[in-house]
Amino acid sequence: MPSLPTIQPEDVATAERASHAGNFDAPALDQHRDAIADYALRLGDDALILGQRLTEWCGHAPQLEIDLSLANLGLDLIGQATLLLGLAGELEGQGRDADALAFHRDVLAFRNCLMVEQPNGDFARTIARQFLFSTYQAALYEALQHSAAPRLAEIAAKAVKEVRYHADLAADWVIRLGDGSEESRQRMIDGLDWHWRFVDELFQMDAVEQALVDAAIGVDKAALRPGFDDVVGRVLTNATLPLPVYPRAVVGGRKGHHSEHLGHLLAVMQFLPRAYPDATW
Amino acid sequence: MGVAGRRFSTSLETNGSREDDRTSPFVSSEVEKRIWDVLENVPDPELPVLSILDLGIVRSVEPHRVTITPTYTGCPATLAIQASIRAALDAAGYRDVAIETVLSPSWTTDWITPEGRAKLQAYGIAPPSPAATATCPQCGSADTEEVSRFGSTPCKALWRCRACAEPFDRFKCH
């Protein structure tokens, strides 16, 4: 009579990590659990930080309609961040929910890209950031809808409809400002120049993301670049704007190497829940 | 509770308990019908003229579970809607019915019912439509234009009627 295989410590660990309902229908994903948590954290931090930046415009935009637009973009992004950080916290398994991850992490623990933490500058610079980031994010979510991880896929399928609208709105403004007055055109050029050095980081892959691509869970971001360049090229041509050129990309956000701006943003965003931990809305 | 249903739930969303299995199809459908009736009277907090059924966010009703889906990811009404459904179910004696939120398939304005669209138009909000122009909810003219891609909430755009000069909100296609 053949003997049963011995129970290995990793089998026990796997069983302990299974959710209450038992995720036995998705055993293939379990080995990628930590990587998916990290991935959701990156996507969630991008959305959270840009959402927070956009809310800084509330009450300060050049027109009421723009004020509403920017606040609504921020709201969509913070909604996406809530879902993504919620997923990250759940997979991480340390009892942290979306709020704990947003409000009780220090700057070095954030995994957002550098572009989203850049100061708003003037309206044109904010629009430049939104155009570049939303164009990238829409392509990313478009592809992520087909992820082998169902939770990521359903969040992406929901968010992509919102983000396509953001990308369209920002592209409209790039054209309007670029093809507008001498002043609006110069400001649009300056805004794009400011953010161009952060574009390469959006498409940068590392070992974590590559492993997820190999497992059909993550998106091959490098493959999204030609489509992005195409959209950006078309919109800038339409806006009669030159394509910015920068010799060197600045990277490091995914490792927690941030610009000084992020700390200032977090100080404002995190003050209340840290000073009054039991405060309720 | 089935594994597939459970997978998307969070602690916030499961309030009920389920102590028995109502297996009779007759009893189930009676209970379900009464729960649908309760939900028909739960308004959307931001568009009180619409019920949550008009809005198309109720995905299914079972004897022990109501499944809903959010409109936009950041919609602040999502939690308020859950709270109103909870209150309405409790008041009608359905304390053991859980409310579950699912993301997939994601909500679309195609799910707003024909009655819901008529109510929106009467309320002063042009219903979602792929048409290039909206019909002015004030005077009925089709001579209208978009002023801003966002209105007072993420789900609406700001429009203006050239005939009567009144501004109005138009539900975005989503």
C-alpha cells in the first residue's frame, strides 16, 4: 500500500493563508500572493497620490467647471485607490485596510511613481501631468482587465471606464491650451517639459512585475509604450506643440525613493487621522 | 453562502445572519418578491427621484442576500445606499438578509431602466444617450451644447440649451 506524501510546512502555510471561504478554486494564484499585494499597492498609491494632488485644486481652479472636473477626477482616483489598497491590505494579511495603508505609512513605504507626486504648478502643468498619466493608466487598465487574477481584473474593468474619460478630458485641454494664446501655449510647453522626465518610469518593469507578466497576472508595461507614444504624438501635433526632449529619466518611486514633494503631500493628507486616530466622520 | 459569492464580500457588506435554508421554491420567490418591493422604495441619495432599482444597481435578490454594484468607484453615495438598504430591510423585518457588493460585471448607464430615464428627464436631468445632442429637460429643444465634461457629480456633464438658455445636467454614458 503506497504511503501518503508527508505534509510539508509550506502546504500548512498555504492552507492557513486561504480565506474563510477557501480560495481553493485559485491555487495557481497563491504563490503570487505577495507579488499581487505589492502590485496592487503600486497601482493604489499612484491613484491615491494623484487623487490627493487634484483635490488641492478644489476652490482654486480658474473656472467653476474646471474646479468640478478636477475634483471629480480626484474622486474617481481615490475610489480606485480604496479598492486597490483594500486588496493590497487583504493579501498582505497584516490586518491593514485601505485607510491604514493610506494614512499610517511613512513616505519611504509609498510605491507610487514620481510623476503623480509632482506639485500642481499652474493649470497647464496639472493638465500636462493628467494627460500623460491618464493616457498611460487607461492603457494599463485596458490590459489589466484580462488579468488571470480576478480581483485585479474586475477593479481594472471598472476603473478603465473612468480613466478613459480622464484621458479624453486632459487631451482636450492640451489641445485647447497648446493651440490657444501665446501665453497658454508657452505654459503648456513648460508643463509638458516639467513632467517629461518622469514618463520613462511609468513603463519601467522590474523583477516583481516581470514575474506577474509571466504568470499572465500583470501587464507588460514596456509593450504599452508604442501605443502611448502614438497617442501623445497625435494629441501634441493636434495642439501644434513640439514633442519634449529630455536626456535623462528620473526613476525610483517604485522602490520608495521619492522627491521631497511627497513628504509635504503626506503631511497634509495624513495629519488628521494621525493626530486624532479615533476620529470618525 | 457559496464560495463564488463570498469572494467579493468585505466585512462592511455582510451584516445579516443566515440560520436556516428556505428550500421551498415557492417560499423563496415570495420572499424575494417582497424584498424587491422593499428595494423599490429605497431612493438614490443624490437623485432621490430615482429608486435604486431604476438606477440598475441591484444585481440580484435571494432569500438571504441582496447583491448590489457601485456606480463609480469613488461615488460617495455607495456607503449611503448600503445604509439605506440596510435600514429598509431591517424595518421590513429582513434583518437576516445580507447586502453584498460586487464589482463585476461593472455598472453601466445601460442598466438605468426606461422608467428611470423618464423620471430623470422630468426631474431636469437629461438621461444618458449616445446621441450627439441632449434634449433640454426644460423646454424640450434639441438645440443644446456641452459646457463642461463634468457637472455636479462624476456621473454627469454640464450642458446648456441654446433655445431657452437654461443650463442643465446630462447623465454621462458610462
